[in-house]
Amino acid sequence: MRLHLKYYMHVIPFIRAQHGLLDEAQHVPVGATAYVQNWCGDIASSYVLSNTDTNTKSFVVRAPGTLQSVPEVPYMTARIFQSEFTYTFNVTPGPKFIRLHFYPASYFDFNISGAFLSVSASNFTLLHNFRASLNADYINVPYFMKEFIVHVSGSLLELTFAPSYNARDAYAFVNGIEVVSMPLDLYIHSDDAPLPFVGHDTNPVYIYNDSAMECLHRLNVGGEKITPKYDTGMFRTWDTDEVYILGANVYLQPSNMSMPVLYADNNR
């Protein structure tokens, strides 16, 4: 299920639990930072269930060359999967952000044209037959992140990567993984609190814990870009809305930037 999150939501500061921040590198120490987060390498990590499976084919590789616009962490290293590979995270029950970082490039002897992958999180399919290079070309960026929201009912989250078997010599890869907790009712509310469906007042949208969501856009309407460092504890990125405004309205400026926005307590 995909929701276009095109609004600014004011949330009280949230003390998050970072269940996993993995950089696919062999010697990246905890403390290597990307927007003030601690990343650790996944070699011999307790997160890697497939480390114990001798039939699992995976490799850690470095990116070919460097682009000044591409951050060192977590994009300059990747793990290549030639068979199904599973990460396990001990978590608290509840909703979680899962962020997958990709820098599509031809790593070692693996041409980027062969990177077709599927990703599942417990019972949810997050990506299927996904080609990262096509996504990067379409949005015209060298690297990108895919963000999902899933509800974990138990204390274990399994994140499985697999090459797409529909393509010959396909492989999967990922550069970085984030698993971050979030407030219980941030997006999914109780059964008596559905989301309004714009233009269809009589048909509200009900979202339950058995649905996973993908964040496509997160906009700070009328404001500046907010980087993960300055988010309310969940390391989200909020873009400005300027490039999304069509027609003559693109030249309109906010009339009053000093007026505070007041929220009811149940909207916090």
C-alpha cells in the first residue's frame, strides 16, 4: 500500500529506539556518522542470520570510484546477494521504519544491469523484481533511499533479500539498512479514527496493522527542507513543496510566515 504523505505533521519530540543501522562494510566502526547516527558493519554481526548458512552466497564490495555528491556512509560499500539472505533484528512490538539505502553501480564483476531484487519484512513484501538503477535514472539521482512502515507483532523482525529468479544471473544488493521505532499512533490509528480520503468525505480510509506502507513524498509545506538531524527523533527527511507546485502558483509566496499553527492535543 502506498500513501503520498504531502503534508506537514507536527509531532512532539519522540525518543526513538534504533534497532539497527547497518553499513555493508567490513571495517566501518560504530561512530561513523551519517546525519548523526551510529552505523555498524554487518560482518560477523548478530543481525545476520545467514552468516551461519554455508550455502548462502554473498559478498561485501566497495563502490567503484567515488562521486563527490555521494556520502561515504553508507553508500561506498555494498553487500551483494546471489541467493536468499536474511537479517534479523530484535525489536519491541509495534510499528517500525525500515529504510533501505541504494547506490546503483557496477560493483566488482557484477554489472548493474543484473541487479534485480526482492525484499520482504516478516510477512510483508516491500520490493518485488526491483531494479535500483532504473529507479535512480527515473528520479535522476546517483543514490536514494526507500522507506517503509511495517508493524511488528513479536520481538523479532526478519528482513530478507533475494535476487529475482525471473532474470538470468540476477543478484540483489543493498548499501545500508535502518530499522527505527516510531510512535504507535503516528499513521495507524484506532478503528474509529480513519484517514480522510480527499474528495470522498463518505469513504474514509481505514489502515490496520496488517498493512505495510511506503513513503513516497514527505513535504514541509510552505517551509524549508528538514534534514534527518533536525527531525523529531525519527531521522526523517522533509522536502520543500516548491518543486511540486504546478502552474502560475509556483510564483506565489507565503503571506505570513510568523503566524503559529495550533494543533489540537489529539493531533499531536
